[in-house]
Amino acid sequence: MREELILDHGQRLLLRDGYQNLNLDELAKAIEYSKGTIYLQFETKEDLVLGIATRVLKERTRLFERAARFEGRTRERMRAIGFACCDFAVNHRDYFNIEMMLKSASFWEKASAERRRLHGIQAGQTFQTVTGIVVDAIRVGDLPPETRPADVTLSLISITMGSHIAAMEPDIQMVCGVKDPLLVVRRNQDLVCDGWNWKPLLRDWDYAATDRRIKAEIFPTATWLNEA
């Protein structure tokens, strides 16, 4: 499929050269099409980058959905989502920089309405996967009945994204003594869940045993978990 070919090579060049230096002439040469053919699929360079981001986001959604099927208490299932976040970050190290760029108005306004719509749909699916576990937690009494599901999801997304970005900064690593950025992410997720009074609380459950099950059942080939 022509669009997939463009996205494949576009993603390679984007990760190598960055957004500002992404050269559509070089992309056209790599795929053996004219630059005009690229513009038939993507109206602007921003459309192409957003298309790449949307496709990568689909991979994250599939990973989250697989983690959400983990058998256990609702907080254990959310813990599996936390591991999925880290696995995604390891395998798509540069995506978070791209994702932060997507939030800027100067970028977003240059992308077409259709590409923005498609990206929004995909982001919504990821959000709903997480929220579905929160809803289950309220239903079974693991979270207080007055809890608003979207608030819990937003807090988890915020702490996860913020922790990923902050823990990877060399200055913050030095000042805070961060040796394992992924451990920081998962620890902060635990603190948020405890803050919502999501049972079982961290002190009341053998989450080390849960982690071993998550590794064995969902991420058996993830090398980053060897030392986790």
C-alpha cells in the first residue's frame, strides 16, 4: 500500500533527522515516487508526521489492550498497563519527543482536519482502554463509588507522561539520583493509585508476585524487564 510505504520510510527519516530536517525530496527518492505523489497522500509535512504518530499510537493501543486482558484484580490489570507504558517507551524512545511536539498549536494547525480527526480517534481508543479498567474498579468496589473514571485516567496519563519526560532529563537524573527511569515511572503510578485509594493498596498486596506474572504472561521477551 502506497501510504504504508511512505509512512515506513518517513518514520525512518523522521527518527534519524528530526521534524525540522525531514526532507520530502529525500523521502521521494527513497520510495521511488515523485514528491507530488507524497502530497497526494499527505497535504503537508505536518500531515505526514501526524500520520506516523497515529500509526505508532495504534501500536501502543494494541499493547494496552493486551495488558488490559491480564487476569487479576483491577489494580493488577492497571499495573500491567503501567508495564505496557514502559515497554512502549523502550521500543519507541523517540516517540515521546514527537508527541510533545504534536501538542504545540503551531504544528497542530498546519495538519489537515482529517489527519487530526484520525489521530484523535486513535488517542481516544487508548484512553478508553485505560478508563475501562477504572470503570471496572468502581463497579467491584476497588475504587470509591463517587470516583469519576476520566479523572483517574487523566491523572495516570499525566503522571506517566511527566515521569517519562522528567526522569530522562540528565539534570534531573543527577539532582534526584535517578538510576532507573522506568522504575520511577512505575513508582509514581503506584503513588497515584494509592492516592485514589485504589485497592489493594501498595502496602496490602504482594505486587512483586503480580509483577512476575506480568513479565511471564505478557512480556516474556522484553529484555528491559530482566533487571526490573
